[in-house]
Amino acid sequence: MHLGLHRMQAVMHVLGDPHRKFPVLHIAGTNGKGSVAAFSESILRHGGRRTGLYTSPHLVRIEERIQVAGRLISPPRFASLIERIREAEAELLEKDSIDRPLTFFEFITACAFLHFCDRRVDIAVIEVGLGGLLDATNVVVPRACVITGISWDHQNLLGHTLGAIAGEKAGIIKPGVPVVSGCRAGEARRVIRGKAREMGAPLLELGRDFTMRVTAVRNGRPVIDLQTPGRTYRRLQVALAGEHQARNAALAVAATEQLEMLPANASAVRSGLVAARWPGRLDQYDAQRRTLMEGAHNPEGILLLRQFLRERKEKEVHLVFGAVRDKDIRRMTAALFPLAQSIHLTPLRNSRSAAAEDIAAINSRFHKRIELHPDSRSALEAAWDRCSRKGLVVVTGSLYLVGELLPVVQESNRSLRIPR
């Protein structure tokens, strides 16, 4: 990882600046940015727009990161883009125009921009990878941007105060470009307000300039009333589970309204919110046992998961947990482990994985509930074995873990639905 924009700017220029050939909705934030991107893309697509969607990380297949009109990029198409970018990279390296080869994220981001340009999208919804100011996606000039919220994550790269983290994420704000904010933390909010004033960017804040109210919850999915500067919406059904998704849906609606590309009627908003899909986030399957896949990977995400489980009054929870070692594992496990009857710790298939033994060592008070496993599949199967028919298995701690086990859970879900 090498944060900075000079390599992306150089390779984009060699390729003809494809990132400037389509309008962009740019989304940053600590948590929720993927969900806001999914809601926004769905709204725009249901409004008749040909959409691009760029998100990260992927769960199972790398092609998930790049979509046009709701369809993943094909492997042959992906391969052809990689060849074009390799040629541009080689030319820049030969001329000493860049200091090193592109990072993995820069490479994939360049693929996305080329694909969206070649496929002539009407608009691309672009999720920031990390931070904002120096993120590879920040070469775009957006029509609107969103900062979902600010909380603790990646402090070693973004700063050790909420104000410093907010300053990095506010780096996506551009002169005169509307910015929609869901930030509630006082210090971080002040930073975002200051940056918006400095850039002359109209700022719309959730709770001040537009308001949302949850009126019902159906199968864990919120129904909301929403008042934006442009319209009053009643009984909007949100496809994604968890009351925090009500906030993400409100941010997406407010942001798409700022694009001035949405048809005047509200049907695109209503249809887009109910049709949005974002796998691996409070994503439940009827597998060997009821299984909830949740990619929470920082303390705020874990607290939202804990709230969801308590609101659902889940009385028997069995955890499958793995995390990368640079996360605040101590705070994450302290919040979640007390809810579990059994805790199944596993390493990830990732070089940054925390060792299961190390996670157990900082949670010695739960040693009677903890089991260590050599891999994620054995951890999941053990959790299923320990769980009664009325219980719930929760897979969480990292999106990488969810990605490893999602195909296993989905296959179990499909096999149980086949008549025997």
C-alpha cells in the first residue's frame, strides 16, 4: 500500500483520462459506504440510468468490484483491461514517470474507470477504498459526494483522533460540489463543515437538512419516512437488514437527489431501495442452521451487530470469528463475545490475519466457550454442530472471513431447499 495520487494521475493520463468521461457519485466514510453505494446505484438504475458501480473489497470473486447496469465485469473483459493497464504502467516505469509499479488497488481502480468509460455509463457510483484524500479513487471530479460517518478504523494510516480521520475522508470534497454527510461526532462534524466552507461546497447533513424516521421493522428490515429538501417520502421499504440501514438509505436518497439526474417521480427511489442487494451484511441463510453473515470489522460495526442481535432477541448465538491483526480486536470481542454460547476462532486466508490463539489470549475470561480451529470451514461446521435448531450461527469479524464462508453457506442453503 502506497497512498498518493501521482501514479493514478499518470496512468489515467496515458490511457486518455477515462475517469473524466462520466459523472461520478463519490462515497467515503468509516462504515456504511458500501451500503450507501448499493442503494444509490439501485436508485439510479431504477430511474433508467446506465450505472457503473465500483466497491471494495470483494467477498468471493474479484469481478464483484466492477459492475455495469447491475452485472459483474466478465473475466475475459477484465483480462483485456489488465493488459491495457500493464502496457501503460510499463511505459510510465520506463520513462521514470512513476516511482514504483501500481498498487493492487490502483490497478483495479484503473480497470474500473476504463470499463465504465468504454461501456459509456451514464453515471458511476464510486466507493473510496481507504480514507479519501490520498485514495486512488480521488482523481475523479464528482457531481456529488457522501461522507457516511466517522469512527475509529485504520488509525495507523488516517490519524489517531476523529478530527484527523475526518480530515482524510473530507479530502473527497471538491469546490462547489454538493456533499451529503451522516457524520454525528462533534469533532469530526466540525472538520467536515470547515472543509465544505473552505471548498464552497453545499453541505447537507442528516438530522439538520434532511430527516429520517423509522416507522416499522419487518423481518429486521426498516420502513422509513424521509423528508429531503426536494420531497417527502412515506413508508419507504429498505431492503437491507438493520436499523442502521435506514440512515444509509436516507444518505443515498439525499445524494442521488443532488445529482439532478433522477427522474422527477419518486418511483425510482422506492423501487431502488427495496431492490438493493449487498451480500454479507446482516445476510441470513437457512443453512445447516440459521446462519447470519455480517462483515463487521471494527468496533462501530460490531456494536451495530450486537444491537441487531439484541433487538431480535436471539437467545442462542454461536460465533464464528476471525479478524485481521491491525483491527481493534480487543474492543470488538469485548462487545460481542458475552452474547455467545460458543465462540469458534479461526485464522483467515490472508497474510494480515490475526492468529486464533492470540484472539483467545486476550479473551481468557471466555476460555470455556472458546474453541480454536485450523481453518474457517471447520470453525463453521463446529458452530453448526453446537447450535440447536432454534439457535443462530453468526459469522463475523472480517469481510475476508465472510467471503471465505459465503459459498459454503449458500451451498448448504441451496441443498436444503432441494426436495428429497
